[in-house]
Amino acid sequence: MILVIGGGPAGLAAAVAIARNGQEVTILDSAPRAGGQYWRHRTRVDGYKSEKSAMYLQEVAQNPLIHFISGANVWSASRVKDRFAINYLVSGNELTITAQKLILATGAFDRSLPFAGWELPGVMTPGAAQSLLKGHGVLAGRRVIVAGTGPFLLPVATGIAAAGGTVVGLYEAQSPLRWALSPVALLLNPSKFAELLYYAKQVRKYRIRIQFGKGVTAFDTHSAVVSRLSSDLEVVAGSEEKIECDVVAVGWGFTPDVTLGGILGCAQKVDLDGTVIFNVDQNQRSSQKDIWIAGEATGIGGSDLALVEGEIAGLDCVGIGISPSLAFRKIRKTLFARALQKSYPVGNGWKKWSRNTTKICRCEEVSLQDIADSVTDLGAFDSRTAKLFTRAGMGLCQGRICSRNVSEIVAGLQGCQVSDNERIGYSNRPIATPISLGELSDGKSTK
Amino acid sequence: MSAPINFTFNGSTYSGEVGQSIAAALISQDQRVLRTTRFDEAPRSIFCGIGICFDCVVVVNGIANQRSCLVEITEGAVIVSKQ
């Protein structure tokens, strides 16, 4: 049996490729409906090229060879001889599924950077604003600032405006001129111009004010401080401006979720942008036999690349050769993903956006001062020791939100770079989804 | 649309639509603060919105640490910030 973990674009493309070649496949996904974060929906997906998602969602719903298990939180996985045992929870009940072949399409989540006031209600990721709107039909706020970097800010801002919210401003930290660094990637992906045009029209239609080279550097319940930023995210002195709003949706690209593949021993590496991703070959095979990995976990590249990688993984998994045109499509989309990294870099200037009291670790309420003290007073020499002294990264989220930031801050205080080993270390954890001790011991919910 | 779902949060009654998460239903009714923190008792709300950050955890029918951005509202659910 073939098991796909993750029901976003990559996982769905893999399952469809497998089923079209006559084999049965099961998809495990944590959400109530297929589509992942990008194709999140209640009744139908809307937005740019939504008909493409409709095709996949329809095929997953109707093809009798595809089984979709929703609401499944996978928390551990192991190899038992020539099979994989995957443990997951559905509404607190522990279940296990076995498979001979695994395709991991676990996706990514927004990367967040700390700034003064980022713990306050009203600050959220663009993904949260998108999930409230697309998944639950609720506007994140009445007057919303969308900020950070990357093309994902466009669907978030235009989605809020289309639903009747006021987008006070869209602040993209980087200059669009950076795209000039990647002429080949642009020429090989002409469809991206159509997408850009689509969003340009939406932005004009809803009169959204886009400003480049700016970002939110502080928040205080009813207003945000928007500052001019250098390409390294340093605040240009004197440029700070107070803007009234009730919500700030701010994100700095994405962090791939590598936990599950890490538990299964799949080799990882550090990408150009510092994110930890899996090492896969041209057919999406991981370093572990019978495990394929597709989508954001092999490098942030967006849904187009995820679809291609998913299809390749699915085909290779059932022994079908990859056509030259599909292989070329992957190369084109990979070049575009590289261009994204070059166009939307996240420099180190954010380290000065926090106050000493700002909580860098939101779960354990560890402040910037606490981390600095652990280095200067207690002699922490890397982020792991700093985390042991302060408990940063040891809360419920298992460091998913803060561990990279803590490492960068500690490295900055010591005047060194974060090593690749340290990056791979903080990106992995022994349990994929935090579960209660009761669930761990007796396999039942702790009611 | 189907009938609204009624639930309580910290003793007050709220309503929402079928399939809405606890956080979404509360935010749509201007109840943005979902809990206060352990040490500083600082207010917190939804942050990542997709079950990663655990900032929005509440107690649902006596079960602690439930992510209100993921758990859907059910009729008569008793939700509190703290046990």
C-alpha cells in the first residue's frame, strides 16, 4: 500500500498520479478537507487559477482508488522490516496505518520574526489571516496591515479586501527590482507574468496601497509602527510612522515542516535561504528506501513546483518513468523558486526590532534579555545551551516558531554564523505533533 | 445555511457557523483574547492559525491545550481559557 502524508498540492498531485496508473493510495491529512494551506476552502477554492485545484480536489473525492483520511494528526512513524508504521490521532483516538511506500508532502508554515508587541492579540501570520478567511469565513480584522516579504502577501491582502475588509497597507520589505537578478527564471516561467497581472488588477480594483522597502517593526493594540527598511531589514533611522489598524498579518517566507522525515532518518540539508530541507534526487527519492518527499519540504517553491514534484514522486513510486517534459517543468519551476529566494531575502536587521522585554519564545515567555543574559552571564555558547538555560523553544510548539530566531540571536551575540548542523538540529524533534502524556501511554484521549 | 451553533466561552454565550473553529467564531464576535499566559498573564490570541504555534490553546469541555484555531465549535461546548 502507498501512503501519502499531507493533502496539499504536492500530496494531491502524487495521489492522482498513482491512482491514474491503477494503484491504490491513501492520503493522511490533519485538516477537515483536502487542499492543504494553499488550497484551503470551505465549499470551493477561489482566487488565481482556482480551476486547477478543483480538478485535483474532484479527482481525490471521486477516484475510488484514492482514500482520504481527514483530521489525522500524524505524531510518529517508524520502519518495521519492509513496512512503515504511521501513528496518528483522530479526535483524540490513536490509530496506526501501515504502508510499503511513503510519500511525504508535509508542507510548510509561515516564518515569523519577533518585534516589539508581536505577542499581542492582533498580530498574526498571513497564513492565519488566510486560514480565518478561507477556512472559516471570518475576517481577521476590520483594518488590516499585510506585511513582510514574498508573493504570498498578495493573495492574502487581496482576499481580505475582496471579503470586505480594509487593507490599510501592504508593505513588502524588498524591492521588486530584485527580480532583475533572475532574468532566466522569469523568461522560463512566462505564466508568472499572467499571475502578476491578475494580482495587479486585484490591487487596483480594491485600491490597495502597496509600498516597497517598508515593514512593521512594532505593534501596540490599535496601531503599528511601519518603518523604511534596508534590504537587510535594518530600520532607516527617523523613518518610523505610526499607522492605525486592528490587525497586522506579517510573515517572512516559510519554514518547511521536516519533522516526520527527520524521524524516519531522511537526510536533510540547509537551503540557500537558511531553511532546512530534504535531500532528494531528481525523482524525489529521499535518502531512505521507499520514501519520496515532494513540495515545500524539499525547498520552498510554491504550489506550481509542489504539483510537479508531487506528480514525479507519484509516478516514480509506481515505477513509471518521468517524461522529459515533466523533468524540464521541474527545472523551470525550481529556477523560479531560486529566483524567489533571491528576490525576497530575510536579512538580520530584524534582531533590533525587539525590546529587551519582547518575548522571543512565545510559549515559555523568554525575553530577548533572558537570551542575552544566558550568553553573557551564564556562558551559553550555542543556541542549544541558551535554550537549556532559558527554556526558549521548549514549550508546546516545540520551538517551531522561535528556534531559528533564537539561534540567529545567539550567533549574533557571539559574532558567528549558525552552523548547518545547528540548523538541522533545531529543525527536528522526536514527536511530530505534540500529544498529551495520557495519549502517549494508553493510546486514548485524556478525557 | 444551517442553524447557528451555540457555545460558551469563559461563561458567556457565543454562536457560530457549522465548521468554524473556536478561534474564528470568537474573533468574528470581537472576542480576540483567547487566553492569558502562565507567567505574565499577558493576553494571547490566534497567531499562526494553522495549529503550529499553540498560542491559541483553550480548555474545551474539560480537555486542556486544545488549539482553538483547529478545533471546531460544537453545540453546547463549554470553553474556558484556563482550568
